[in-house]
Amino acid sequence: MKRRGVARIEWLRLLPNVGFFPQTVQTFAISAVSLPSWYVGTREGVRATPDYARPMAVSATGTDPAPPGPPLGEARGAPWTSPPPSRRPGPAWWAAPLTDLPGVGNTTAERARVLGIDSVGALLEHLPARYEAFDEGARPVSSLSAGEEATVRVVLDSIAVRPTRRRSLRIVSARVHDGSGRMTATWFNQAHLARTLQPGDELLLRGRVGGEGRRELSVKTHEVIGGRGSEGLHTQGLVPVYPATETMPVRRLRELVDLARPLARAAPERLPAAIRVRLGLPGAGDSLVAVHFPRSRPEARLGRRRMVVEELLVMQLGLEAVRRSQGASRAAPPLRATGERSEPLLEALPFRLTAPQRRAAREIGRDLARPVPMRRLLQGEVGSGKTLVAVLAICQAAEAGAQAAVLVPTETLAEQHLRTLDALLGPVGLAPVLLTGRVTGKERERRLMALRTGTSAVAVGTQALLSEGVDFDRLGLVVVDEQHRFGVEQRQALAERAAEGGASAHLLYMTATPIPRTLALTAYGDLTVSTIRTRPPGRSPVETGWVREQDREEAYERVRAELRAGRQAYVICPLVEEGAAAEARAATTEAERLREGPFAAFEVGLVHGAQPSEEKRAAMLAFAEGRTDLLVATTVVEVGIDVPNATTILIEDADRFGLAQLHQLRGRVGRGEHPGLCILFGEPATEDGARRLEALTQTTDGFRLAELDLEIRGEGSVLGLRQAGPTDLRFARLGRDRRELAEARYAARRIAAADPRLELPEHRLLRDAVLHRFDAFPRLLDA
Ligand code: ADP
Ligand code: MG
């Protein structure tokens, strides 16, 4: 404890400009406990049981006292054999180039850049993917027994490359000894070591003990004592394993991080003290040290936890601000329902709305009637009846004299939607117009005019619908179907485009890609969510089977049986990495093969992304009208295609698809009165691939699958939802860090309520971080 006091006084003496950086001072006061050894003049940290959980006392001035407990992180030796850096390790160090580290040149800096490391700060934020758990100390050579893994500390006697019969294999063999005995150490394919290691070098060797009789160590990792980096960096305790490249191997990264270690203290302390105290989180610098040089796994976890909370907090604050800027600050036309269109529409339906449909419709109806823009996500399984809910919203807009636009990702889907909407809205006097790239010339002019003058109340089209040159008389509602293809920025752009003449349109996003609650809270933190969890009654179940190659013929026979019974089937061709052209070729070949072989008795159609749109449409239409029995397709059929008579879907190389995509594809069948069948072919190369296919055979519940997917991938980007931009996560894994997400969300709400523009001094660095992350929204925090 005494030592810490000394450290702190020395440190403060070196900080003349304390008064100017209140936030920074806080950082330093906390981080003082992890001062590098060249400040404190000792190589040993204080070892005692950590006690982070105890809340720190916070004085009225906001300056933190040092937290109780010892410094985080193993107090390894100081690497700075040269004099300490001439600049104080203040905030400027965080952005300093790697070449500012002693002995680091341009080549190293270039190689690190490939990993996204372009500054000392980025280096320190390059976190270990995992740790190798090596034991603490070195063992005497004489105590080793065959088969165990151990670390020894030895002196090198001789070293040479040993010839082997296989030319590709080169073994380096060394004689080494310690006070207790001698042994042989071998490395595979590291011939350079015979030149770089010198007799007399003192080494730490980590490896597996082999050889009956004579003692031999097959070396996993080694280091030269007194060489680059702290002692034990590669061989003792919890050794970090970083994402690395061939030219920037993990050993070099360890050395670099070790060099940068005294500068961890330059890490900006973005978390306000109050939050740190409440959540029991260590300071920014301490966390970095704990993550890179942990003495124990709990310590590493605690360090990482802090970084995760900070990252999620920044993201949540940004999303909160996006929501604010999209919502309350702008006005929207209140669209009041009269029921004059929706009531006859509902009466004409051959079925009743399901309870979740009614609830979603109610929520949306309420939003529409308010004078602030709605930003709502309607999620529900394929076939859960989202379209009908959207149609009711469109009716409400029309009843209030406003126009509605329906946006879909593809032209094919736009045309299909037009048919559906026409059938529903036509009878109540609303004729939707289609506007896609295919509509050109006079006809396009006519439709544009109808929208400009307000004679058309409903438009359906691709995103081009909201491009320049398309004007609405009074756009009140924008419906975006299959919205998982759009990121936060695109949503913002859309919202801005939908804001005409000062008033924003209401926005309703729909997705059939179920989003686990955790993800909805992050990627969609700017949206309110309505969920339709159950499908309308009377839906047919879909049986799913994962079929091995040797049973292919049998599977084809089942498909043929369905076709003979008058049903139809899809065959989905795999993704081809080389691109659409190669994919098209593959699909064409497959169609030929099936047409001539197993399905010679049937009409086989083909649809793929590289076809001219006329051809594509013709193929889809032929299938929809039952003129073809079997449709060979790429994933162009993934979204929204609705052919109730298609009962079977056969997916080739299914392991190459994401779980969400597979679920979407499976949603193409079981849409009518007949039970569906989904056949998966695939020999997964990875365990994750196998788990995905297994999951698919086990459940058809999209929400359960979404959760499973989150577990399998453990990733921030789930379900092929490309979380582009600001919601990309570097530290957090939503599958794992649920608690942190909840904490960050709560904290973000509190902060945003008290200080929405993040202007208080203790929020200054958070503000910078939010603006940096959401740089597509430069004025985000001005509102
Ligand atoms: P989604 O867009 O959610 O995938 P759709 O809106 O296309 O689903 O609905 C799929 C089918 O279910 C449509 O043919 C629709 O007419 C029908 N449907 C919708 N709601 C109901 C309901 N409450 N009861 C019975 N069938 C319904
Ligand atoms: Mg739909």
C-alpha cells in the first residue's frame, strides 16, 4: 500500500498541466496503481487478492481516489532498457505511431498495419483471442518425465540442423543443460534458429517431454533470456495468443505489446467514474494491462469486461442519439384511422387476424396517429402474415389522405408484392403503382406524375423509389420489406429521404429474419420492435433432413414422388465464391444434369442472378403457374417468393449457407395445405457447419434458430445480418456478453437522459468516441 502512495505522488509531480484536463487527471489517478516499473523503481507488483468488487469511494469533486487492491496485470520486467520515452506517457501516446516505440522501424509498422494496427493505442486494443496456460515457473530438467508438458530454464551448449530423409522436414536439435541435468531440445522446420541462437544463451523452453531413456523436449515455444521483451513473455503463466499474420507473428506481437505496456496508461478513460464504480470495473489502462498480462483468468476477464462495457456503451449512446434525431426532434403527419378502408378490407378476408397480428397492427396504428415519426421494426417468421399488417398501416395512411411507399430489395419481389397488394387494396379503392428500373419511358412518366400529384396513394418498388426525381405529393408512410439488407446508415439515409418539406414520413421496417432480443437491442437500438411469434393456424409443418451423399438417389426419389403427386420443388445451388457469373454457370450445369438424369420425366426450370430480368421473370412465372415442376435456382429465391404448391426444397452444399439463409430458403415450402420437405445436402468441413445443419433439422422455430446461431457463431454479426459500420463490434460478443449489454444499455439511457449531447466534462471522451464511431452522422449530438 505504501508503494502505491509513493507512485502516485511521483506521478502527480510529473503532471504540471493537471488543471486543464479534468478527465485525464481522473485517468491518471486511477492508473497510477499500474505504473510501469521504471516509475516506481521496482519490478514486483503487489500480490494480494484483488478486490475490485468493492465500490470505490468517489469524492465530491469527481476526482477518483486510487482503487483498493493491487495493480492489475502481471508485473513483468520493464522492457525499456533505453531511457524512458522523452514524452510523458500522456494521451498523445495513444495516437503515436508504432515507430515511436524503441527499436520499432517502418517494416514492423507496415506489417502491423495489415492487422489494423496503426498506432500504439490500436496495438494495445489488439486483444488476445485466447491464452495459453503455461505453468508459472521453470522446472529442473531432472524432474521431467516423458509425456508431460513443461517449461525449463536452460543454457544452450550446442545447436545444429539435423538432416532427415524427408527434404521438407528440417529438425533443429540442441544440447542444453541446467543445474540438474542435460537434455536435447528439438524444433521442427525452424532452421534459422541454428544461426540465431548461440551457445551460452540462456533460454526458457516450453514443450512436451519425449524420448524414453534420453530426455528430449519437443519445443513449442522458446525465448532467450535477456533478449527482446520481458522474461517469460512467451513461456510462462497465461501467454496471450493474438490474431496474427505470417509476417507479424504472435511472438512479435507479444514483444510489441510488451514494449507498449508502459503506455497503456495513455488509454483514454471514457467511462465516467460513477459507472465504473457501480459496475466494479477497473480503469482503462489497468484493463489493458490485465488483458495483455493477466495473472489469472478472472483478471483477464475483468479487463476484457470493462472494454466490452465501454464499447457497448458507446454504441448504445450513439443509437440512442440516432433514435432521438430521427424521432422526437422531427414532426410527422399524424395519420388518424377512420376505418373506411381497413374495415371493408378485413371483412372481405377469408380468415381472422391472429392475435399477434392484431397486437402489431394496434401498436403500429397508435404510432401512426402520433405527430412524431414512427420507427418500428415488425419481425415475424416467413408466412406469419406481416404483409397484412403492413397493408392495414397503408390503409390508415390513405384514410388520413397520405401516400405510402413500399420498398423491397429486388425487382422480382416488387412485382410479387404488387400482385399481393393489388389483390388486397384494389377492392377498397386503392390501386398501387409499380416503380422499378424496368418501368421506363412514357409509362414511367405517367406513374411519376400520379405520385407527384397524389392521384396514386400507394407505390411499390425497389430502393430507387426514394431516389432523386421521384416526388410524392404527401408521403406519410414508408414500408421497407426484408429490411435486414439495410444497415443503420442506410436506414438513416432512408429516413432523411422520407423527410420532405420538414415533416418526416413514418417508417415501418419488416423482416422475416428473426432477431434475437439481444441483437435487436444493439443493431436495432434505434427502432422499436413488434413481433409476430406465431404463424396463422392451418400451416403445414416442414420436415427437414440432412442427407448424406450416399443417400442422394433415395432423396431424389422422394422428390420425384412429390412431383408425381402434382407438387413442385426447388433445387438450390450453392454459393460460388468466384461470383455471380460462376454461380450462374454452376446452376446452369446442374439444371442440365437434372434435366437429363434424375428428373428427365419432368419440366425443369432455371433461375439465377445473372439472367436478364425478362428471363428471370419468365422462369419465376412459369414456376408460379405450375408450368415447370422443378426450379433450379440460386439464392435469388431466398426472399419472399410465394408458390404454395411447392412442397419440397433441396439445398446443395447447405453447409456453405448461413443459418438464417437456410431458414429463409426452407420458408419457401410449407406455405400451402401440403406438408413441406426440406432436404439438405452437405459434408461440412467445419464443426460449426455441422452444428448449423443439425440445428436446422431440430427446429423450425426461427427465433430458437436465431439464438442457436448466436451461440454457434458467438459473433456480433448474426444471421447474415451484415452489421455494417457503427454497430460492428470489436470486443463484445453478443452471444456471450449479454449482461454487459444490459448494463451498457441501462447506463446509456441514464447518461442520455441527464446529458443528451454529452457535454458534461465527464462525458467529453464518450462524446468523442460516439462521434468517431458514428462518423456517418456528423451532427448526431447537436440535436
Ligand atoms: P410474411 O410476409 O410474414 O412472410 P405473408 O404476409 O406473405 O407472410 O402471409 C403469408 C400467407 O398467409 C398469405 O397468403 C396470407 O394471405 C396468409 N395469412 C396472413 N394472415 C393470415 C391469418 N390471420 N390467417 C390465415 N392466413 C393468413
Ligand atoms: Mg413477406
